Amino acid sequence: MQCSWKAVLLLALASIAIQYTAIRTFTAKSFHSCPIPNPVNCSLSQDTDAADRLCDESPTFAYNLSRKTHVLILATTRSGSSFVGQLFNQHFDVFYLFEPLYHVQYTLIPKLTQSKSTMDRRVMLGASRDLLRSLYDCDLYFLENYIKPQPVNHTTDRLFRRGASKALCSPPVCESLGAVDLHLEEGDCVKKCGTLN
């Protein structure tokens, strides 16, 4: 069976769009997003079309533009997630961190490969979950526990693919870059910016 590159690209983008919609839905609304009718003086025949209209008549709220939106892109290997991440990364107000679980895997997998127990898998999943939660809340200190060698005074030059993040290679994080250096290669960013605090 042959698939054209257009079909593969379309499937990858559809998958990412579905993931984005699901995450956006779960983080933006409560689980009871439809208004619950008032039970006073209600009967079975009183509101028969409620199931048909669902939430169409619920009040709408204006979108708060000053609120930050957090997006977590979940993807499998070779699905185009780096490409989509780089699309988000083009905007100056976006913080993009490439493969944030790399340091967790690098630190824990050599210790866990000797045994295939359920407990070891739970340790890996728990560490991954906790790191993703802290990154989602913009708390980068938790990541320091997995960077080797351990950062000293919260500074390191070992953050995996730091140069892939525009936010980590531009002021105020990297003061040594000027307006001329806006389009640096990944390796040049790390060389010019030095250690990351």
C-alpha cells in the first residue's frame, strides 16, 4: 500500500488538530459545561427538547485576550510534531520546549533497563507526569532534577536542544543577542548565549 506524502501530512495535521482540540476542551471547560436546569417544579414532560438543544442556548463568555493559553503537543515518533512545534515557535510570545522528557528518559532509563517490573514503569510515568505538570505551570525548576550534570545556581548549558526554542535564544533570557541575530541556527544560539539561567 502506497501513501502519498500529502496523505501522510494530512493525517499528521489532523491528529495534531484533534489532540489540540481535546486538550483545549479539557482545560478550558469544566466537565459540566452545560447549564443544569433548575429542578424546582420540573416534570418529565416539561423540558422534552433539552436533549436536542444540548448547550446551544447556554450563555457565552467573551474570550479573555490577556490570559495566557498553555498548549501541550502530544505526538508519536515521526509524526511531524517538530514541524508543528516550530510553527508555534515562530511567534515571539510562545515558549516552545523541544522534547521536554528527554532528560527524564536519559536519567531514569539506564537505571530501569535491568528490570522490566511494573514498579519501574510507574516510576518513569510518574516522573514524566510530574515534569510535564510543572512545565505546564511554567515551573522550570523541576527539570533541574534530571539535567546531568546537575545545574549549579540554576545555570546550565546542558538543556537538550535549547537552540530550538526561540524564547530561550532571545532577550531577556539571552541578553548577548541583538536584532541582527534573530535568525540563528540552533548551535549558534547555544554558543552565543552561553549558560542558561
